[in-house]
Amino acid sequence: MRVRLDLAYDGTGFAGWAFQHDQRTVQGELEAALATITRRTDLPRVTVAGRTDAGVHARGQVAHIDLPQELADDRLLLRRLNGRLPLDVRVHRVSRAPEGFDARFCGVSRTYRYRIADTPEAVDPLRRHDTLTWPRPLDLGALRAASAGLVGLQDFAAFCKRREGATTIRTLLRLEWERLPDGVLVATVQADAFCHSMVRSMVGALLAVGEGRRPVDWPAALLTLAERASAVVVAPAHGLTLEAVEYPPDGELLARQAVTRNLRAR
């Protein structure tokens, strides 16, 4: 029986989501906890909506795993799972997944936020693990103007670390900036999916615009490139958090899988 897991984690102490034999990862901790409480060594791998990089956090991550029915129906599974997990990973909800659900291939969008403190008074030592401290003031108007040119169906090859067999074409649904009352700048980025390092690369390019080193139209101009732009500096991982993954109604899950599995083309 397929079980959906809604979870959050502080990415500071992890080498990313994906399991690695010689590194501490979120997937590794979660699978170890499941193996312990179920006393099974033959469980399938946990499938996740979005594999986060080392140092990236998540508040609204979604995963699934197929469990024997007696384990999936265990009303204490959530409590037992959190009892075995380290404190920097929490599963908030365990639920029976509807027919056709796949955490990765059924997602219609992922939403990330990137936090930046660009003035001394905005720096909060208690949030140093999820907020980038930037040494120079950033122009909010310039950030917003430069972001507008990236929204839509685009080939983001200039902002991605290309993976063999994977497309770099994505639909960027939203890229918005706001300054919070405490002075922190927050970028909200939403797309149907993201390729490797895409959000951090876009933020890195926009930071160059925000402090006046690049013109407003520079990030959009990079979309004409067929390979990663060497001039783009990837923003540090710790400012980034996966906030939410959205899924279609239950009756549309199988159709969504078919769409996602097809290689996108412009």
C-alpha cells in the first residue's frame, strides 16, 4: 500500500536529500528509521517530490513509500517514525496515498523561498542557518524588474547543471520579491519543476542585478544560451527552503504522471 509522507528538515547537517553510503542524507535517515520500526530490510526506496541539495531546507517536502498493508495501517506509525528520526527531520503527516499518486511525477508545482539579509539591522543570528547575509544593500525594484523576464516556459540551460537525459525546459510560474517588516528580502519561486541548482543560480544572477553590477535585462538575456552560464555565481544553499509541493485532484493523478514523464519541448 502506498503511503504519503509530509515532512520538514533543517538541511544544515545533511549532504542533500539523496542517499549516499558515506554521507548523512535525509533519505538515508528516513529509510533507516523506517527499517528499524518495521523490522524490515527489504523495503523499497522512498520517492521524493524534489531532491534538495546539500544545505537546502524543506518545510513542505512530500515523499511516498510502498509498505505492506499491516504496516501502512499502523495508527502509531507517525509517532514511531518521529521517535526514531533525528531532531532535524520531522514527519508531520502519514496518510494513505490515493490511487495513482506519485510524489515526484504527480506534482504540478514546487514553491521555494530564498531569504537574504542585506543590511546589518536585518541580520538575525538566530536565523543564520536559513538566511543569507549579504554585505551590500540590494535594490528591490531592480530585483523585481529583472525577475519578470524569467517567468514563463523557458529553456533554463544557463541556470542548470545539466544531467544526462534530462531536459532544462521548465515553466517558471512565479518569481517575486518582497521586503519583510524586519528588513529581510524574500524571493518566492514557483515552477512546475526545477532542474539541478536552478533556483540558486537564478538568485545568484539576480543578486548581481540587485547590487548594480549587471543590467536589469541580463538574467533574461542568458536564456538564449544552450549551456550553463559561467558568469552566473550560484547563491549559497542555506538561504533556500522548499515550502510546498502542489498536486492535482485525486482523479487527475494518473493523467498528471503521463504529462510529467513525457520529455518537455518548447
